[in-house]
Amino acid sequence: MYQSAFNRVEHEEGVFSSGVNQIGGLSRGTHVVFNSSAHLPLHTDGSYIPIGSIKTSILLCKQHASQGGETVLFDSVSAFQQLRIDYPDLANILLEENIFRRRSTGTQSGKQYSHIGPVFRSDENGGFIGGFTLDITADWEWSYKINPRVADAVDYLSQLATEGSRYFLTFPLCRGQALIFRNDKISHGRRAFTDDPACPRTLLRGMFVDVPKLSA
């Protein structure tokens, strides 16, 4: 199980030595995700490391919110494949090695974290992996300065990441339910929610560098 250096160094709350992270139900802390009930835009786990490093994420719901908090999934790799068909020139821009930066926006230590790389890249099986992200860590202004046409590519993908799209799914993750998904293929997010102070929304997250395997 993977635990990010960012969380180990910058956030004590919700971070366990086992690698598990607790999201919500915390009595203190300033983590923009772990301590917030706000809408969480689409992202992939592993903000400041190369895309594809975290292949699998698991979310276990210990307690769902009293209202809202639905999970959001976007099949960004399949959407990218459609972009390649419709606008191959735009798709190729997102494959460039220096086209995208994710960076921290404020830390307790004052240290800043960032990673520069492609938004998507080919994998060893002839497909693609992705790190399509729209949350606060995504520095798209960096991308636009390198190539203004990135904005057109992001707009195309963002339109597919909406209700009614075959690449987009929202659903409640209820108490006792778990979600296992390919973090290197799927972007995820969360709707805003309202908590019951006596039973706050609480999830446990694990990140893994291997893909899920079925065993008999």
C-alpha cells in the first residue's frame, strides 16, 4: 500500500502508518480533502508523482453523509480515445512530456510539491493511462502557456465529464460499501455534502501500485 510523502510530511490527521487514509470524521486538520465537505472536482490519486504510479484505489465507506456526497467517476482514458478519433492533433498535445503540472497550493512546512508530465501516455499493453485532473492541484495555466490549444482539449474532455455522458457516472457510496477502481484509467471526485455531526461522513482510502487481480 502506498502513502504519499506529501501526506506523511504535511498532514498528520487521517494518515496512518499502514498507508490507509481517513477522509472525513476528523476532529482537526486543514487537509483540503480529508477535512472538507465541499465539492471535490475530478482528479487521480498520486498528485505529485508520475501518472500511472498509483494503479488502484480503494474507498471504503464507514459512514455516508446525511445529504449529498455522491461519488463521481469519469472514464477519462476512454474519453481520451474518443478525442484521438475526433481531434488527433489535440490528443497528441496531451501526450507531450512537459504539458501538465500538478502542484501544491499551500503547506504547513512551506515546502512546495509538484510534478510535470503528460496528461495521458501509452502503456505497455498498447493502451493508455491517464491523470486527467480538474481539482485545485491542476495548474492548467502552465499548460496554456506552453500550448494554448490545451484549452480546447480540456474543454472537449470536460464536456464528456458531465451528466448524461456515457463516460460519466455518479452514485452514492453507502455505509459498508467499498469501491475498487483503476486510478490510472479513471478520474474520480465527490459531490458536496452535509454532515450529521454525530455521524460524520467517513471513508477509508488505500492506494496501491499494482492492478487488482482476481483469484479463485
